[in-house]
Amino acid sequence: MVHMMKLFIDHKAALLQALVAGEGYGLELIDRVKQQTNGAIMLGQGRVYPALRELEQEGLVKSYESDPLPERGGRPRRYYKLTAEGRRAATAQRNAVNGLFQLGWEAR
Amino acid sequence: MYDMLTVMLSLIGAVFAVWQLKRSRNDFVAQRKAAEKLSIWIHKSDVHLQDPSQALSVTSIGTATTPSSTPADPKSNVIFIGYQQSHPDSDHQLGLFQEAAELAKAYRVEAQRLQTKHRTDKVLQVWSAVLPARINNEVLGDYLEDIHQRIAAGQSRRIISLRIVAAVFWTAADTIGYLFKAIGRSKSRN
């Protein structure tokens, strides 16, 4: 059995990568990151929303509200999606991280 | 300063959540006491397929609360079966009793879920009154959706209670941050 170590990653970086796959709301994005990393990266619900708002203020994502839903007590969901700038930032981030990980393996 | 305020408000929120949980439980107990005489009946009639004249007609299968001192405990619910004793087939009767027992079990589980859902909604509804609209819709809405999913999955009341406390704590912390940023933005504009 492969031992999976918990990874620590900046919430904003993780959310930006999660949004590359498509738009989503807070809970869905947390789940997406968990599923995609087999539980190695778990975003805390308490820190996700401030991070999403910061990304929005930086112009990397934009958001909109859905219709009110009964399972949320009549509250709407707030969906986030990447802007063009956000997509560029996500690509640059991915290339940088890929470069970092390749560095160690090439040196072997 | 900011950290202290966040911690203070979060602690107040957590205490408030616990108090509300206790209060809503008391309300629920009072409601159940008032409804003790009210039985929920699932009407069902059974017809003997081969010989209708030999049929054991079950007039009603249902569950009801007992007049116990702890009516809020769904385990105190009992099953009632009403039938016309016109059939000597004991296997047939046993089958009906088993069916009734399954119904009672399903009722108990559903009653527990409804009770937890009702209490959760009530606590978070009161708490939402002091939150900004965005935090209420987005953050508290997500917490509520998550809690409803957990209730539907049959998770224990202790876990649900912890999630409610977490929801109150983090929405309080988020509100402080949100308001401080909003004040900062308006000051920088001026």
C-alpha cells in the first residue's frame, strides 16, 4: 500500500487549479480537490471562502449566484469561474510547479 | 486586535450555537408532548389472493408515540397493528408483524433525521440573522447543504452538532474578516 502523505498547499493555488476543470461553488471545489488528489489535499471549509473572495478581488475569478435552493434553506449557491487572466495565472502556476517537481527527478 | 475580535466573536457564536441547540431541543420536547395523542397511521389492507373469504384484513399498521416521560426519544415509539382475526394462518400473521416491524424501524430512522434537520435549520436560521447577505448565502448555505447531506447519509447527531458549531465559528470569523476588508476598502477610497 502506498503511503499518502498530507500535502500542504496554498488554498488560492489549489482553488485556481480546481477551477481549470470548470466552474464550481465552494463545497464542490473542496470536494473536487479532495477527489483529484485522493484525499492528500483537503481544503478547510473555513479558509476556502476568504481565498475565493481574494481571487475575485485580484480579478482571477468571477462569481455569480444561482437560484435559491431548498436544500440550502432557500439560499442561492455562489458559483466561481476563471477569468482569462485567471486561466493564464493557473497555467503559469502549473508550469512552475511542474518545473519544480521535474528538477528533483532529472538530477537523479 | 483583529485576531482577538475574531476569536471573541467566534467564541460567542459557538456558545450561542450550543445554547440554541439546547433551546430547540426543549421546544421539540414540548411539541412532542403536545402531540403524544396523535398517532401516525399507515393504512394497509391485506387480501388473501386464493380465497378472499379467508383473508386476514389488516385494517391499519402504524406507529405512535407512547405517553412516556421522554417523548423526544424516538425509541419510545411503538407499533400498532389493527386487524380482523379471521385467519388462522400464523405464518401469514408473522409476515405481517415482520413487515410492521420494518415499517417501525424505517419510521424511527426517518423521525430521527427529520428531528435533526429541523433543529439544524432552526439554529442556523437564527444565526443567519446577524450575518451579511453574502456570508449567509454562500458560506452558511454551503454548510447547511453539507449538513443536510450528512443527515441524509445517517451520520450521528454528535457529528452534526460539531458541524453546526463549526459553521457558526467559521461564519463568525469570516464575517469579521469580510467587514474589516469592506471598511478598509471604503477608507482607501476616501
